[in-house]
Amino acid sequence: MKSVFPPKPIRSTIRSGVVALALGVGFSVGVGRAAAASGSAVEFFEKEVRPLFVKHCFQCHSVNAKRLEAGLLLDSRAGQLRGGDSGPAIVPGNAAESRLIQAVRYQDFEMPPKGRLPDKDIETLSRWIEMGAPWPEEAEPTSNEKRETFDLEQRKSEFWLWQPVVDPTPPAVRNAAWPRSQLDRHILARLDEAGIQPAADADRTALLRRLHFDLIGLPPTPKEIEAYLADADDNATERVVDRLLDSPHFGERWGRHWLDLVRYAESRGHEFDNDTPNAFHYRDYAIRALNADVPYDQFVREHIAGDLLTEPRLHPEKKFNESILGTGFWHLGEWVHSPVDIRKDEADRFDNMLDVMSKTFLGVTVACARCHDHKFDAISTADYYSLSGFLQSSDYRQARFESMEQNRQVAEALAEVDAKFRRRLEAFLESRGLRRPGPVKPLEDDAIVFDYAAMSAGDFMQDGFIFGQGPRRAGAARLEGGALPVIRVERFDAAANDLIWTGLESITEGSVHNKSALERLPKSGRTLRSPTFELKQGKLSCLVEGSGHIVACVDSHRLIAGPLHGQTIKAVGGKAGWVTMDLQRYVGHRIHLEFIPAKDAQLSVRLAAQGLDAAGLRRIERQLDDVHRDFGVYARKAETILNGDGGQVEERVFADFESGTYEGWTVTGEAFGAIPQTLQTIGSYQGRINGVGTWFVNSHNIRPGGDTRRGDRLKGTLTSSEFTLDCDTVEFLVGGGAHQGKTCVNLVIDDEPVLSATGKNNNQMSLHVWDVRRYAGRKARIRVVDDHEGGWGNIGIDHIVFKKRKDGQVDAGAREIVGAWRAERERLSKRIVRRSRVALAMMDGSGEDDRVLIRGNAAKPGKVEPRHFLTAISGSEPMDIKVGSGRLELAAQINDPANPLTSRVIVNRIWHHLMGRGIVSTVDDFGVLGQRPTHPKLLDHLATRFLAGGRSLKRMIKYIVMSRTYRMSSRAGDQAREVDPKNLLWHHQPPRRLQGEVIRDSLLALSGRLDRKMFGPPEPIHLTAFMDGRGRPRNSGPRDGDGRRSIYIAVRRNFLSPFMLTFDTPVPFSAMGRRNVSNVPAQSLILLNDPLVVELSKRWADRALESVPEADITERVEWFYLTGFGRKPTAKESQAAVDFLSSGTGGRRSAAEDSDLWADFAHILVNAKEFIFLR
Amino acid sequence: MTNLNSYPCRRQQSLPTTRREMLAKCGVGFGAVALAGLQADRAFGGDDIAAPGSAGHGPHFRPRAKNVIFLYMDGGPSQVDTFDPKPMLDKHNGEDPGRFFKVEATQFNNNGKVLASPWKFQPYGAAGIPVSDLFPHVARCVDELAVVRSMTSGFPEHTFANYFLHTGSALQGRPSMGAWVNYGLGSECRNLPGFVVLNGGLIPPGGLDCFGSGFLPASHQGSVFKPSGTGVANITPTESSPARQREKLDLISRLDSMAMARFGRHDSLESAIKNYELAYAMQMAVPGVMDVKGEPQHLRRAYGLESKYEPTRIYAAQCLIARRMIERGVRFIELTCPKVGGDRWDQHGNLKAGHENNARAVDQPIAALLQDLRQRGMLDETLVVWAGEFGRTPFAQGTNGRDHNQYGFTVWLAGGGVKPGTIYGATDEWGYKAVQDRAEMHDLHATMLHLLGVEHTRSTFRFSGRDMRLTDVHGHVMRDIVA
């Protein structure tokens, strides 16, 4: 058994000798071989020590152990020195350093596991080790049983799966007329060998129904059936197949198969079942991709690394980034809301992500190698941790996939524009004799963990574009302000967001509940990410300016709502300076920081340092000030030249209502009440409002004394006294309704509004600026108007400020450059897409290799394993990764045509869905514990054809359904049944029970209730009284899911649909390529007694009464059979139906008009087996 | 080639040959849904009891217990306030625990002072086992109990710990122990589910997946019953009369037999057809077992059905229905706690009031259940297990609560081959960590299976490239509590 720790150096044999002498026991200490111990030392060992080993340790740590634990043998001195997975057990002469002693003291390991040894015994063991661990000369015990060794190369060479895909020669068959394609020859040749005749072709109605359900999951309509039966052309079937493959419902049917693989769900499960926000975008992505027949290698690439593609696939009409949505699959797993042990939780999540990835794409169980080399397959523990490195280097985010591509172009253009004008301004300043100081060397200090003054391009990472292409450099010019542009010159290097991106809005839809403190931060497209580093000290300080949040991500771990003590989130506000986080709990972890500016605010970050006290922080700051002094001088002089007087602006607060009265204002109507509002009077449900000071104005007058019931309906105005416009701009905070001219703030001149502003249907106020220079000298008033009664019938205002640029002399040359710069930036600003929906996706981080965790234990990291793909496929050399995670390189390995797994696995999945059983029946496990392929050559034939045919899933599906094999009848011949009872050779097409989703969708279709609308946020799940527990959604969805197909019904982990579960829809926890087909009475009880089934049956009957209005019972029965079973009834079936329909009526109305009777009949057909089985 | 049989978790399975095997093995059922676990067919049921030594199925040796009633104490009752008295807490009440031992990280990390128990302990019964004043009724049955004071869990969060307690794994989606027991032994009952959850009102954190069948066939999953009304979903016919339903079923059956001619003969179809007659029978059986009105007055009173406290009445009904289900052969019954207004046994604050309410709800009904089973001679064949997902800290959270503690806590077992009147294992002098005969969750599972005659290492199911079992690769039977 290999040891992953290098042996610790033996400290000092001399010291041991001294101890031994002091004890009066003389012996020499040999390293790695038995010491020639003295008689008394041996006696001590035999009497006191060995019995302890025998009693407490040998059950698990000897050659006779039933199961050797941790690869550790304690029954010989050599074994103890060699040690186990965690390294040597003993360091002779040094008890404190010996793992054996640490373990029995319960410091590190806790051994023996059943309970701590008495102190006396621990003392004995310590003493023995201090003596040098004397042990008599004896042969190392050997076991009768040979222990397995892990030999990856041998396993690889001996197992079929790892061998290359070889295009087989088509076999010879006896009946050359039967096969339609090579596929059929492979099947028929094996049947020939066994002497079996294939079943007859299925009749056309059976085939049509089979095709409809297999390809789109909905029954054929009577019209479609009649058209097909009437079409005698040879190509009739092919035309049906093409029509179905082109149907938008194809993606819904096969998308559901795919969602089973990626454990798709829209909540996190566990204690509170929090949302997985925007998961449905992944579902929609999968449906669209399947409908568009995206080549499978591209589909795989998008899943693994869609965020990293330089040319992402765009939605054909909406032009948003499709590729990045594929990466959402990584993050669809369960999440714990507040794990105590983050590292362990992280390891568990990675385990699930790798498990799903490897089963889905590769059909192997890589996760089995988390704790030990795979017991059966050619997959090592090193392979597992080499793959987890890709995840350690990647992060979760909610990506602005709609605005991403357009804004990327804007960002690039913006960088060019800014650089151009910076150069021009610098040249201009030089022409005025002001030269920019040379760059300063970044500080060198061990405490600094990262410094934006010294950041390499690869380490500068962000989600979005607002932090520009890199940190701002000392001495560089920056344009600020809108109507009153001002040039600022940087005093130091820092990463800071550009306010041109103000107003980004990220849309999350369909949320049920989410306690996440993190999701509420405006992160999407607005996050600066530091490089990853090791936290060595509990105190971590960042030198920042502005307002926003700092989030510490420990081990790249994403918390939902925790930790409950909140130490990893820190709010930043106000002046420049140090912000310190207490991360004591996470010392020793690898972490990175995320910086998120507050909404519409500025945040700049210079550097972070760990372990410094106040004096240390002051020292760093002093050093920074010293080296940047020249830049301070340069910046002041430059700003004076460029802004005239340095860009000073005079401000006058016109009104902020802090007197708590409307003094100086005139009120009409009831909406504004008698005095302004405070947060206490407006009602806590309105949120923070964002006012300045305590008082603000809002016409949602429901405060005590106001009318709480009438809310939005109140109207009124609030008008200021008259003033003379002598400023450049009027700026104020405004919120409330967005009704133009109805809920608004107006600038009124001569009783006419000349400028008007509204809210955004949101009472959180934001800044609005009027440029009033063209009205200079006019008399004016400000009037706040509420003239709207419906939703958002209110308006709010606060903190009205008049601003005026101080007069000064600005050089005409400078003014021209600044003006042109401003114009170009404004042009770009208009191109920014500010509103975007977001979806879960990957984000690349620092390239990090993971450590092997000994026995999978997150508390016991071993050696670093560089990132690479499975050794058995491409060797264990570190992958050549230029920057970041390397997922793109990983995707290339998975897609490599020489990789024998990927193409075999996907064609086998298709075969499984169409033929009821895979060629490898264990579709997610092609390994030793899985089943062997029944037709290995056929599998390779399909894989070869798939690769050669552009990896088109639709073409492969068509190839299979056009085969004669697929079209066989479900009736097996007696002789065939005798020879091959399990149908392993496929002599007939086995009848297949429909999935829960298909049963429900069929009922909807037949009842006329089906809403064919595609995509969008999930339909809420209908909650029964038996669906209870924490996180139960507040509102139940309608029983019939509003008629939407089942794939659009909410998948909440802790509240899964009982209907679906009973019919074997998998619980979303791991890749599940093969559903169970169980047979339990609950299925019968649902079809018999579930109110939804009864209701939809009745609607089906209502449709029958409408569609076949004639009072002809047999004709109506025929219609039922055609819609429900895709065929006409036999005479006997028809007669049985007529008997039932006539006997039940008794003396009542005639059967033809009794809708209850027909509802009963419809219900009977739903319960007939043909309804839920494919012929 | 690797020698497959040298690994302990390895068992070869050939492709299924019979319909029964096909159903049992290809069947991979999921989640907990009302009534999915009804035993349709002997395919999933009693005749699966195979000869000792066959893979997956027991019993492997003589069973001591036939059924299990699992009294799940949701939220984690405090060991030092119930069955594990610690005088040191009184002695050092209000002192800083860090002076005496290393305080591990807790979920809220709002750790306070050493907190003495607000309840007094007294020895009870011939065995003199101490019980606190929280459980005056159970205290009188203490000679039936084996009290395990050294239980540990790997997880200090509710959901992880719940999955661990219920399924032997902290991950979502694994089979619950009730499912494993039914998988291993089959059901003795044809018209009731083999694994029933009587939901008193509190579904544990982690949700219905605590009762799922995971990768085992759906027939093994827990059926969630309410202890009132029809009990379970879709059990009431929608037809105007039973006769009408019978007529409909007859036509369904006729049409099915005609359709069989088109399909050819197939096991899957035949089974689906047979299902309907069973479903029909269950519509009768379920209301019967739920109806406790016929129980004698003295028993109703003893259980607490007439208690003034509503949660006691609810739990009393759960306990009484549990006994009725045992009588009808339901293999595994779990009782969840009723709502008591505050929180489950999860007193991060207000320990006194919270624990008192929770204890008041369950104490009398549990004692009545033990006595009733004893008097009917059923206790020897019924294993009763009382356990929460973890215990609580001996020091305070804030000032008057206790945080989660997975390092040492108490569970007890009774009946079904358990050695009565025993105390097993011990925590340290603070009641913080188990130090003697430390027991893991896997050991509890191994012991329960052992009492049922199942060798836990031999009850396996192939999934995801491994032979899975309830005890994963762990577990030792606690032989000292086996009679």
C-alpha cells in the first residue's frame, strides 16, 4: 500500500540513545529494520506493549484483519515504520511526533474508535516509543490471503471499454432481404447464430404510436393517424420521422431524458429547500440545443466549459450567449444552507459534480475513486483528484447571459477609447510641461496577499466588465460626471468599477424562496474576484474605498445562507481605508475575495494583507503614501490644468425635508399627508427607500392617520416656492411609480412643466439629474405630482440639490479633448445592455491543482495532484493549461475521437431510449461492475457512424428508428421466447411502459387541456396535504399545472410530484440514465382515484361528445380508441364498450347524452394497460 | 483480471431471469410518496425471504424482532437533560467551558457557559436507571430499555444528520432504513405498505427523502400517513358506489385481456393487470387500520387520547395506530413528532419550555405503547427505537439554549431481543463526547438489522458501480445490548 506522505526524517538517534541510557536500557536503534533490543526492553514490550496492540489494534491493523483499515499494519515494527495512508505510525524516540500516539490521544485520529484508552496505557505506548520502539527480531507476519494491488495499466489492457472503437465489418446474414441497414445485419446475424426468427413488423398503427411517443412524447391525433394510414408511399414512415424530429416537442421529450442525467432540480433540497435560482434557463437551453441538433461535441464542450468559448453559440433570434448556459449543469446539485465544515461540504459537492459529469459523458464511476483507487476499474484516486482540480479552479455565478456578448464588445471599445484619450491628455499635459512620474515598484511585504498594483493579466478576474480591462494605474486620467464632466487623475493603482455601467439590472424569475444572504447582493456582472490564496492568519485586511460588500469564498465554496455567524461577508461603506475581516475559523484554507460595489456606487480595491495589527496596517499605508507622493503632486497639478479650478463644484441643498415639515411647500390633496415621511411611517414592507437623513417625501400615505386601505388611490400635489434658476444642474432622489405625467416630479416654468422625472415602479429612490443651463435666469418651481390611482400610484422625492460649476479658466485644447472623450463615452454608454436575465453558470478562477484527500477525508489532505484527464485514456502527465481552470482543455479530451468512452456512451443512451434496454444495459456504468455489451460490434458500429456523421443526435435517432429492428412487433415468437427468454438478442421490440411525464402529457393532450407553450419559469408544483416539511412553498400550483407539459412543472427537491415519483421519475441526486420501471399498486390507485386523472378523463369524454355529436355509440367508441390507443377497436372491444354504456343507464337518459357515463368510459380506457404501454 | 470476490462489498448478480427478479432488480424506485410502498405482489413481498446466505435478502439467522417502531425525536433531544445525568454541570454551572475542555465549532458558534440541567434525575426500576423529570411515564418502563449513552453522529447539521440517521448516509436520495428492512425481509402484509410513516405534523428537515427508497425499488419507500381521516392519498374511490367501481374494474379487466392478444404475453403487462385487484383490496384495508374508535376506553385513556394537550392526543393516536399496524404485519413504522407550538426538540434557546412541551407530547403515549405491546405479548417481537439525529451541547447557546452536539448523545431501544434494563457506553464527565463504547450510527443500524435476523454486511443492492448497503462499509453490532 503506498504512502502519500513522504516519510518524516527520523529526528535524532543520538537523542533516543540518551533516553535509552537514562532509562538504563541499552540498545541501538535501526531505521527500517528491527532493532536488536535488549532483554529488558523486549520484556517490557512483550509484557506491556504487545498486549495493547493485540487487544485494541489488530482487529483492523494486522495481516489477519478481516478488512485492513487505512493500509496500516501494526503487527510488525517494519509495518509501523512504513505506516499507512497517512504516513508512518511511529517515529522511534519521539512519541509526540508519532501518529500512533497522536491517535490514541485523540488529537488527530481517534483510535481505538470505540473509546479512548486509559491514560496508563497511553503512557505505556509513549514510553515504548521514547525508548526507540524496541521489538524483538522476528519475521514480518504474512497473511494467507493475497491482497489485491492496484495496477491501472493492467486493468486498462484487460477490459473492453478502454480499447479503441473499431469500425466492424458488417456481418453476413442468411436472409439478406430482412435488414434495412448495417444495424439490422448486426442484430440478425446474432439471431441467425441462435437460430431465432425476428418478430414480424409491427402494424402501422402500433409503429406510428411508438414513433410519436418515442420522439415527441405525445400521442398522434386521429388526423395524423388517418394521413399516415392513407399514405401508401414507401417514404411515408420517413416523412413521419422527419416531421417528428423537426417538432419543437422533440426537445421536450429528449430534454427530459437529458435532465435525468444532470439531476435537474430547481431547489437545493436539504433543510430549507432553497431555490436554485434561474435553473430553468438550463432546462430551456437543453430543449433548444436538442431541437437545434447541436453537434454532440459542441454540446459537451458547452457543458464543461461553455463560459470559456471565445466564440460562443448565440441564440439565432435573441442573440444571447447560449453556450454559457450549458455550464449550469455543474451547479444543479443539492446545497446545504449552513455547513459547519466547509471543506468537507465542498468535497461532497465536488464528488457529486464529478459523479454526474463522469457518468453522464463517460459512463464510468469516477466518484468510486474518491477514497481509494477504484475497486474494479482502471481509475485511480489520483485521477479523481486531478479532475477535482478543475472544479477547485472554477466558481459558481449567476451570469448575465443576455447582455454578455453585447457588453463585451462595448467594454472592449470603451477600453480603446479611454486609452486613446488618456494618451492624448498625457501628451497635452506634457506640452504644458507636466510630466507623469515613472511607475513605482509595488510594495514587497510578506503580509500582502494580493496587490492590484502588481497584478498579472491572468490574475485580474471579474464577473462582467465594470472593472475594465485591468486595474487603474497611478497617473492615469479618468472622466467623471455626466452633465458636468470632470477629469480625475489617479493617485495610486487600484481596481475600480467604471460608473458608466451604472444601472445594470439582473433579472431572476420564478423564485419561491431563498434565504440566501449572498443572492441578494448585486453580484451578477458586477463582481471583482481576487486570485486564490492560502489564508495563514485569521485577520484579513483590504485597503478599499467606496461602498459595497466583500465576500470571502472559502475553498471556492458557495454558501446559501451561511455561515450563520456571518463572518465571510463584510459591508464596506464610506471613506478610504482598511476593512478587516475575522476569518480565524478558516485559517489553513484556500480562499479568494469578491468585491461587489453597492448599487450605482463606486468601489475601489488596492490590496489585501493578512495577519497585521493596527500598527502593521499603518506601516503599510505609510509606505504606500511615501512611494506615491509624486503621483499626488502630479494629479493635483494635472486636474487644475484640465478642469480649470480643479473641477470644483458648488452645491446648495434646496430641500431635504429634515425639518419634518413641508415648510416652503404647498400641499394639495391627501396623498402627501400633512408632513413628510420616515421609514417608520411608510410601512416596513416598502424597504429601505434610500433617502438621505430621516425624512423624505412619499405619496403612499398609509401612515397612522393616513388611510391604510386606500394606498395607491390617494392623489395630490406638493409644490415648492418660486426660485430663480442660477445653477447648472438640479439633482434629486426620486422613486415610486413610472407613470409619465401622472406620478412625477416636474420643473415648472410659467405654470408649464418643462422637465419631468418619474420613478421606476419601485420605492427605492435613485438619483436623477436635470441639466437646467438652458433655463438660466428663469423663475421656476418644483412640483411633485400624484395623479394616478392604480398600482404604483405614488411618487417619492428627497434631497434636492442645486449644483453649479465654479468659474475658472480651462485651456481650450483640454476642453476639446475632454468634450470629445465625453461624447465617445456617451455613445458607448447608449450601447450598454443594462437589463439582462441571469442564469447559473461557471466562472473561471485561479488555476488550482487539488490535493489528494487521504481516504477521501477532507481533514486529511495529501499530495498535490496536477490537473489531467483519466490516466487510462490520456496518461497522467499534467495538462498543458495556459491560464485558469483548464476546463476547455478537459472538454477537448472528452471529445477526442480517440477517447473510446464518449461516443459509445451516447449512442448507447439513444439505443436504450428507443429499444428499452441499452446494448450496455447499465447505461451509466460501463465499468467492470456494469454489464458487458450484448452486441459489442453493433455498439462500435453505431459509435463510428456517430463520429463520422458529425455527431448529430437526430441523425443517430433516425438511423435507429428507420431500422427494421426498431420496427419489430412486440409479439415474440414461441421458439424465440424459448431460446432467448430475456430477449437479449432483440428478437422482438419489448412493450414499454410510458414514463410518468408521458402519461400525464397524454392525458392533457386527450383532454384538450394541453398548453403547448414552451420554456419559461417553472409552473408551481401542486401541493397535496401529504407534502409537508420545511421549505414548503407558500402557494400550491394548480392541480393540472395549467396544462403545461410535465417538463415545465417545478422540480423542488423536497416536494417532488407524488404522481411522478410513483411512476419512477428519478429523485434528482445523481446521473440516472436508466429509469426504473416499477409496478406498484400506488400506480393503479393514482389512475383510479387521483382527482386530476378523473378530471382529465371527464374532459376527454366532453371532447368526445363534441367531436362526435351523432348519437352513435360505436362511432364515439371508435373515436376514443383512435385518440387514446392510436387504432380502431376490434368488434369485440366495441361490443364490450357498448354493453357497458347501455347497461349502466338503467331508466335514466340515453347513453349518448349521459356525459357522466362517457366520463366513466374514458376513465376506464385510461386504466386499460394499453394506455400506459407501447405496443 | 481482478479477482472480484476478494472484495467484501462485492456480489455478482446475473441478469434477472424471472418476472419477480426482473421487477425486483430493474426496479429502482424513488422518494417518498403516499402509498407507493403498498405491497402489490409477492414479487416484492414475503416470498422473497430466501435461504440464509443468499445475496441481499434475509433473514440470515434467527430473527429476534419481526417489526420495528421507530420513535424519531426530531431536532435532537438533549442527553444531559433526559437519560445521561452529569453532576459536573451543576457544580460548574455558569463557568466558561473552555476552561475544562476544548469547545468545538458549533453551527451558530454562539457558545455560552456551562449549563446545568433544569431537571432533576432519579433512578427508576429494578435496574435503577436514572431518568430526568421530563419523562415520568417512560421512567416507569425503564426496565424494558437498553439506554445507549455513547451514540455519535458525523454531522452537526439537521439535514445531514437526519439523512445519516435515516439512511446511513448524509447525502440525499439514499434508501431509508425502513426501505432496507423491507428489502431485506419482505412484507408480511399484502394489503398495507411494509414501511409506514405516521406523520404527527413535523416532517424532518431533509423532507420526505428521509423516508425514500433511494435506488431500491419504489415498493420499499415509506408511505406517509396522517394519523386521522383516510390516512393516505388516493385511497378513496371517486365512484358513486363500490358497485360502480366494480363494474368499471370488470370492463378494464375484459379490455385488458383482449389487448393481451395484440401485445403477446409479457410479464410486465400481467403484473400491471394484477395490480388492480390489490389496489382494490387496499382501499378496504387502509380505513380499517386507521379506525381506533373500537379500542377500549381504558386503553384510549392510557395512550393519552383524552389528554388536555393536543400534541399528546396526536402522538397517542400515532402510537395506537402503530400498534394496530404491527398487528397486521406492517414491517417498519416511523413516528414523527407532533408540532408543539415552539420548535421541534431543537432548543437553541428556551430549553426549559421547549423540551418540556416536546416531552409532554410523547412521554405518556410512548409508555402506554410499551405497556400495551408487553401485555399483548408483542413486545418481544417488536423492536422499539427512540432516537434523535444528534444531542445537544452541555454548555449554553446564548444563555438558555443548547446547540447541536454530534459527539455524544443518548438513544434507547426496547423489546425485540434487546437486553432490558441496560446502560451501554458513556460520555465524558460533562456529557459532551462519548468516551466509552462509542457507538456510530452505523452500529445502531447494524444492531437493528441484527435483531431482525439480517446480517448487515450481506444485505446489499447493486447501484452506481457498487454493492450498496445501509451500513456503507462500516457498522458493528452492539452485542452487549442484545439479549
